[in-house]
Amino acid sequence: MKQFIRALATISLITLLSVSSSFAQTVKWDSTQRTSKYKELVAKFSAEPKSKKDFIFLGNSITAGTNWSKLLDLPNARNRGISGDITFGVLERLDEVINRKPAKVFILIGINDISVNIPDTIILRNYKSMISRIRKGSKRTKIYFYTLLPVNSSFAKFKNHYGKDEHILWLNEQIRKLATKKVTIIDLYPNFVDENQHLKANLTKDGLHLIAEGYELWASLLKIGGYLK
């Protein structure tokens, strides 16, 4: 009987360690992830002429995927989207934006963080850090923060981004709470989501990135909301 109990205890310990190990693997994340063109693009951005009239569009490939100046008929629009970027990447290059003392900054970032399992609380902390640094370094800059867009798993292309809707919903709820007199929240999510809580199929080419119709909807929301004045 004692041998049986010892054997059972050993099996239980091995099982527990195995489960703990598996859990540890699922929560690993990397804040240093940067794309191969990250440094090149940051250098390119830094070389552009500065203007306090600039409207900066800051984010990842979703922001990078259009010509904001042409889309909005806004010559002073500046695209600061970098494909694959995460909140840590934005924080690393934020001084380039702050030093310009732009009129406005529009921020959409976080879906890639979710895809690489960066904890929601860390993403939220980074959002707050962005706001704090901009307000401190460029007091006259108006800050606009977007809620995250939904994704659509039916396209089956960006599997790491799918099946994590609860993270998008939680972060969006927290983003809405960031609204203050100096931070305006632009709630994109309800306008892009379908009845199944997916990114509308007619607005995307792969379940993550937008097509022209998606950007046109985005532009109309900015214009109707009066955010470009």
C-alpha cells in the first residue's frame, strides 16, 4: 500500500509539473520583437521635416496600409505605421513623434501584442505610458486613441491573432476608460464588427488588414466625428 501511495504521489507530481510547464509556455512573451525594417523606417521618419501642424497616425500595419494624406485630403497627415509593431515598439520610437510637437496624434496599436501573448494588463500599462509621455513632452498635442478592430478567423491566415476576442473586448473596455479632457477615444470597433463579433468580411482582405472600403469607412468616421478640424 505504501509503495502504491508513493507511486501515486510521484505520478501526481509529474502531472503537476507537466501542467505547470505547459502553462508557463503559454504565457511567455517578448517585448523586444521588432520587424526587420523597424530601424530603417524610424530613421526615415526622423529625417522628415517637422511641423507643429502635423497629424500623426501612429500604429502597426493596419495604420501603415493606406496613404492618410490622400485618403483624408490632408497634406499635413503623417503615417507612422510600422508593420508588425507592438506597444513596446511604439514606446521605443515615441520620442520621434513627441519631438515634432504635432497638432494631433492618432494611435491604434495592440493587436500584435495580443497575438504574441503579451498580457492585457501590460498592454494597458503601455497605453497609459504613451499618453503620459505625449502629454508631458508635447502639451499642446491632442491625443486620439482608437479602440482595437475585430479580426475574422474565417480567412485562416493570421492564426495567432484569432481566437482571442476576449482580449480585444477587455482592452477596448479599458481604452474607453482612458478618455479625459486631453484624450479623445475614437471607438472604431462597433463600426467594423459583424453580428458574429468578427471583422466585417467586406472590409478586409485577410481577416486582419483592411481593404479600400475599410479605410473609407475609417475616414468617414474621422470626418463625421470632427476629429480632423
